[in-house]
Amino acid sequence: MHLDHDWTAHASSLQADGYALLPGLLDEAECRSLAASYEDRARFRSHVVMQRHGFGQGEYRYFDYPLPDPVAELRRALYPPLAAVANQWQALLGLPARFPEAHADYLAQCHARGTCRPTPLLLQYGPGDYNCLHQDRYGDEVFPLQIAVLLSAPGRDFTGGEFVLSEQRPRRQSRVEVVPLQQGDAVAFAVHQRPVAGQRGVHRVNLRHGVSRLREGQRHTLGVIFHDAR
């Protein structure tokens, strides 16, 4: 696990584009181990087949508490720099809520409000699978940023299956961004909205994310969401 990143640069990217690339967050062995854990059903609290709900095609499983050590560590270590960005966004958007510096304190806040189910998840895609554009919101308690880590190797384990962001600005057509990821790379991105400066001040821009259709192979992704679900 490589947690030594330039968060000043990442914060600038998040502000400018709504996402930031974190290269080499996990090494190959860590990626393989997490991907293999998908078959250990005892680790998970629920299993979702996307096609049954109109979410796309593929499947994913939400981890149960206690989280695997690497997932818990990513949540703990990545939250503080993201919380600093989130609080800047709250101020720019004129929103009163502020997020505590430590993830444990934020989780205590979530749990006190009745959102107690863990949200980190593993996603699995096969040929023809895809994930529709969506937002990972599970109630009123929403942390504005999240992380996705690609656990499989493009070109070796799968082809296609690009990570996609869509941004809808007021009175404009949607803008789509494809984020290039290699095995172990992560992308930090806005869960649902971010502030953007315009001619008439700061306004809210809505973002959605998804995965394009997989052509061949199998693709695993780790999703690290910082708020819990009801």
C-alpha cells in the first residue's frame, strides 16, 4: 500500500475536474488478494446482481464489519486529506455541515444518526458487463468524495471496462471523462456534486460515475465509500 501522495496536487485536480488519479495505491499482490476475497462470502453482508435492479450488468458485494485490514486502512488513511477538500467544498457551496478530521469520529457521527452498515464493496464484471452512470448515496448522510481502486490489469485480465465520469453543468450538455487506470491505481472523485466557479459565482455541478462495457476477461474493483448506510 502506497499512501505517500501529493495531496496538494490531488486537491487541485479535484477542484478543477472533480476527480484525482492516485497511481499505484495498491501493489499487485494486494490487488490479487482483495480480488480473490470476492469468493469468500463470509466477508460480505450483501450481494447485488446489477441486472435485477436495472443498474447495469455485473455484480458486487458489500463488505461486513469488521472490514478487511487493507480496506479499513484505506478508509482511515485517505479520509483526512479528503475531508479537508470536502470542507472546502462545503464552504464554497454555502453548506453549514463540516466533517471531522478523523474517520473514526465521522463514523461515530454516522452511527449516531442510524447509518451503521458498511459501504466498501467489491465489484466483479465479466464479458458484456457494465455499470450504469450512478451516485453512491445511501440516505441523508453523504461524504462528498469516494475512492475506486482497479484490482485487475487492463490488457491482461480484461479489455474494455473503462471508468467513466459524467458531469452535468447548469444550462449545458453533459461532459464525459474516461479516467485511465492501471492495476493498483485509484481515482478519488465526487460522489454527487462539487462547486464550480462561474460568471455569477459558485454553482453546484452534479457528477455520476460508471463503467463501460467489458469486452473480454474479468474485472474487479474495490470501492471505498466513507459514509455508512442505513
